[in-house]
Amino acid sequence: MAMALLPLLAFTSCKTHEWNSLFNGKDLSGWHIECRQQDRDKSYWSVDEGTILCNSLGDKKHHYVWLVSDKQYDDFILTFRFQAYRESKGNSGVQFRSHYDSELSGGWLNGPQIDIHPKEPMTWRTGLIYDETYEVQRWLSPSRQNWNMPAKYAPEEHVFKFADKGDEWNEMVIICRGTHIKTIVNGIVRSDWDGMGILDDYVHITRKSGTKGHIAFQLHRNDELKIRFKDIMIKKL
């Protein structure tokens, strides 16, 4: 639980609640799948060896498939570990303060997302903030006008671990308080951004996202992805 939390005391000095686990290690209680109708019968998300496993290797014929928390959250600290594999060329992410609209474009999860990008050489994108809200769909931190993220934004310091040759896990911390979002990957701050005027604007209010909503892990559309999650803990602020 220590991970990178001690340096964050100044940021989270307000009264907090207790830590709660979002995964019991046995089943997907507290979670549900959101996706388009044509993907409803596919089983990409499962519990394997006490972890949440997403595996679409060998199958690109799918749209976004989300594992979504039943509960909604506004201000919180979320910590979890994820395991990535070089054989997996797909993209993932953790969405938060989000709301799924089954009527929009066949099914769409609106809200901000922290990128998890196992594909080399762009692993440094992990921890950056994207906005999947339907009318937005662009990078928020660093700010870009679309989905493109040039290599010039790569940081000098970045750590990303692969599990191919051992039991290596990455650690992520996401802190949301008001419109301020901070992300830490393997002890290194990757985003420290205030979305005032963006996350609380008319579009996000209309889409019921940005300031309160569900947490979700992503299987990106048309991607072959293998990734594991565990130790998913949350504390309300």
C-alpha cells in the first residue's frame, strides 16, 4: 500500500475515508461489462489466478469492451497494479468519473481516462490523461487537439515493466479531488493537471461525466490485448 503514497500527503491532507478493495480475488462482484450488443457473448474479462485478466489475443473483431465498477465515485485515491506483456500489442486504460450511454453510437463510455500503453516504444504514454467523452476524444494532459501523441512529449524519466521474464507488476496511483487529477506510475508523477472549465463544462455535465461516475478498465477496440490487474484499492476523499 505504501507505493508512492507518502509523498502525496500534502496533496491529500483533507479528511479521508478508509481504504476499500474493489476486487475480492475470486470473482467480478462489484463489476459489470459494458459493450456493444455484438460483443455481449464474448468473454474477454475473467478472474485468473487471483487477478483480473483481460485477454483478446487472436481476436481483433470487437469494439470497446469495458469492465465497469457498479459504484460511482467523485473524489478519491485509486491504487492498483497491472501486469503487461510484450506479446500484447493492444491498448488499455482506466477510465473514471464516467458514464456509459448504450444509445450513443451503439454504446459509448463518456469520461476521462488514464492511458495504459504496453506497446513499445510508446509505453511512456502510460499515466497521461485522455478524454473519451464522445464530443471531445482528445488528450487533456498534455493538451492535444486529437488522439495523436508525438514522441516529443516523452519524459526524461519513465519506468514500465513487462512480465515476460518474471512476475513484474506496474503500480499506478490516481488522485482525483475537484477538477485536479494526479497520476503516478511506478513512483513517478506522470500527470498533475487541473481540469477546471473542462471536466465541469456543459458537455461533461450533459454526458454525466467528469466530476462523478464509474471506474472502468478498457479493452480498446480492434486490439489484441493481454493484461492483468490486482490490488485494486480506493479511498474516498
